[in-house]
Amino acid sequence: MDRTEYPLLITINGRALSRVLIDQHYKAKHPEVTDAIILELVKQLDGGNYAIENEQEDFEYFRVEPVFHNNDPYRIVLVLCITEDYLGVVNAFRVRR
């Protein structure tokens, strides 16, 4: 599936990033989630430091939970590219409280 790119200035784990890439495969299992909701979730992470759970080549994967939208908790799975200035959204979905 495609990835949609959005300009967004955000700092994650001390890295200044200028864009967010959202992988569109989340829509297959979570049609109630939208890119707009994901962007709102991501904006809440600005300035945070998050534990890296997996490293593969130039990519660092981590997840954040809960992140709230309209008082509903979500899990967001993210990736940082060591060599570029973007935050990748691998998946996002609602979780139980």
C-alpha cells in the first residue's frame, strides 16, 4: 500500500523531524481511523522520548500507548529512520482502557 506524506515539525527522541509518513495499510483493519486522527495523535508526542523496541538496519521501531483522541485510547506504532528526517506511522488503532 501507499504512504501519505504530511509536513509536520516535531521532535521525537531529541531528533528534529519535518514530516510524517503514514502507511495506509491501517485502513484494512481499522476503517474508523483516519489520517487526520493519526496526525492529532502524533502531534501529542512532540518533545517526548520513547524507548526503541526494535532496530533493523537504519530504522528504529517503537510504540506509544495510550495516546488519546476524543477521550478514546489509541496505540500508535512508529518508526524513525536514522538517515532521514521523518517519523513513519506503521499502524494506529483504538485499544481498550
